[in-house]
Amino acid sequence: MVSRIRLFAILCVLAAMPLHPAHAQQAESTASPAAQTSVTTRPTIVFMTDFGTANDAVAICRAVIFSIAPADLRLTDISHQVTPFSIEEGARFLTGVTPYYPSGTVFLVVVDPGVGTSRKAVIVKSKKGQFFVLPDNGLITPVIDRDGLDSAREITNPAWMIQAAVSSTFHGRDIFSPSAAHLVGGWDFTQAGPEVPELVRLKIKTSVTTDKGIEGDIIGLDDPYGSLITDIPGDDFKKLGYALGDKVTVLINKKPVTVPYVKTFMNVPVGDSLLYIDSRGRVGIANNEGNYAKKFDFTPPGTIFIPRKGARTK
């Protein structure tokens, strides 16, 4: 009896000891392929619309997706507060987010002022291996300019759409959401419809540098802070000769505004305005712990001109 107790105690000690790394690696290698790859291959949809959150549109689209997609779907959001009908803003948000997601991610984007017209519903694959389910209205232009186009298909196959009557005003529910769900479920996107030889391009504004300075546009607000977002690259601004701490007189909608060029918000007193290079590498105008747009009653779009250091503004 005593020997059995001793044997049991030894076995308990051995069971509690950690595996040698080699043994642990061997145990891991014998796990099922699904268990080893579940994290890296988990189907992911990244969702963005201009629907807002005051109605049930987003929830309905999610319900359609969940009724079709695999049970292990990961569904996350960029925003549903895109300025209504603003393809430019939607494209900017999409371009900013996509670099942080891996190949195989499906982006579902519905900013669709042309819903129900002849505009195409498409699935686009980039050379990075990401997929985009969206209207063919230019939303994808900046992403493709950066990452390259692999191919695109128009969604015409009814099997990829909701299995009910397709409305003329809610393609987010009826076409885009089911198509994204089938895509993450492993369906071959080449079966969604015919190839699209050329996508609609968004006309993207870019700043212009001259011997006098840089002329650019204020393309949006960094809400909820109301900071002005410009299309002026920070590297181009730095070539104008300014150093941190310098006062810079810029023209916003042709009206002079003088602000210090600083590294971050707290480099100026609370309530003061500043010029800085934002986290995306663009020139921004902000108000420390305030809302610049509200304080100065500014609504984009607008123009901005930054003169070279030492030059006079008109």
C-alpha cells in the first residue's frame, strides 16, 4: 500500500514538471492544422459606412453577414460616421487603415451616393492580397495607387446577393454585406461576376509647391478635436525653411493666421493654436485642448497657403 502511494506521488510530481522545449515543440507539431492556424487564418471583415448610428442600417448589415459567414468570423469597424456621401473622406479613412491589416482581410465599404444607378458593385483585390467589397465610385483609388491592382469583378451573380428581392436603395444589405460574407467563407470571387477592366477613379487633390510656398487644401477635420487636416506633406513643409518654434503666417481661405510651428499640442499654452505635423505625416492646424474648427467657425473644404520662410503673405 505504501509503495503504491509513493508511486502515485512520483507520478504527480512528473506531471507537474514543464515539458522540455523539444518535447513541447513535438507536442505542438502534433496538434491539428486547424488548431495551429486558427489565429492567422481567422476570417476578418472590416466594415465602414456613412450610415451613422441613429438607425438600424448597420445592425441589419451585420445580421446579414452573421447569417452567412463562418462562425469564427471577426467583424470589426473603421467608422460609420463618414460624412454622408463623402467618397473622398471614405477613401481617406480606408487608405489610412488598410496598412495595419494582413493579406486576406476583406474590407466592406458602403459610401454610396449612386446606389440604385448604373454604378457597379464590385469586389477588388489588391496586389497586397486584400479584398474590397464596395461601390465602383472611386473609394478604392488611393489604396490601389499605393498597393497596386490585382483584379476586380462586378457583383452580378445572384448567389452572392441576399436571397430575397434586391432593393434599389439598400445595397449595403442586399449586395455588399452578403458578398463580403461569402468571400470570407471561401467563395471564389471570380465567380461573383465579370471582370472589370477599369475602375472609376477618384480625382485626388494634391498640394503644389512653388517658389513662393505651398498651396494646398484643407481636406477634413480630425474630429472630435476639430483640428484641420491638410493635403500638405510634412516633408514638403519642412523644405520651406521653418524650424520648430518659428511663427508661421498661413493663409486659410485667403485669410492670414499666425501660429507657432511645434512638435505637439502641449508645446503651446492651453487654448492656443498651433501648426504641427500629424501622425499621418501631414501639416495640421490645431487648438490645444480646444476645437479649432468650432472656435474659428471653420467647415471644410478650404484652401491653405504656407509661404516660404521670410516671404510675405498677401
